[in-house]
Amino acid sequence: MLTTGGARLFRFVDDLKSVLGADVRLLRHPKSLGYLAAVTDASKLARGDFLLILNNDLRLHRYCVANLLATFQTHSNVGLVAPRFQDEAGKLLESGGLIFNDAKG
């Protein structure tokens, strides 16, 4: 797992290590790049078959990642999956998305 971010990052990295028991690498930048540039930069260093992009303020449901990965196992034509985003009360904020052949969504 590779992570990049700002001031709250160190606590987030420690939380990830304790929950996932994962090899977490920290990518530091001398100044803030902004969200999209930081994700793009970090993704260039990623290894493995899948890339999971998370914000440090998210709470994942217990089987969220397993369910996302299952989509790739059951649908060979899928290249991207996204979860449902809900607020604290469970109200749906956002769900899924479409990316077209021309990369517009």
C-alpha cells in the first residue's frame, strides 16, 4: 500500500498498518500538490493488479474491498469499480460512475 497526503497522514498510516497489517509506503512531497496530482504521482509507484484510492476521512464497511474485488472476478469486461458513498446517517451521497471509451465520464 502506498499513501500520500498532508498533516493528518501519519496517524492515518499508523491506522492502516494496524488494521491491514500491510506494507505501507509513505510518499512525501515538499509542498501540497493537490488531490489529483498527488494521486496521479502515487499511482505511478503502485505495484500489483489493483489500485485502491482512499481518502483519510473514509470509513469502510467490513466487506467493502472484498465486494469491489469480486466485481472484477465476476465481470471480465470491467476496468473500474466504485463504492456507494453514504453520510453518517446512511443517506446515499454518490454511487458508481461511468467512464466512456474517450475517457470522459
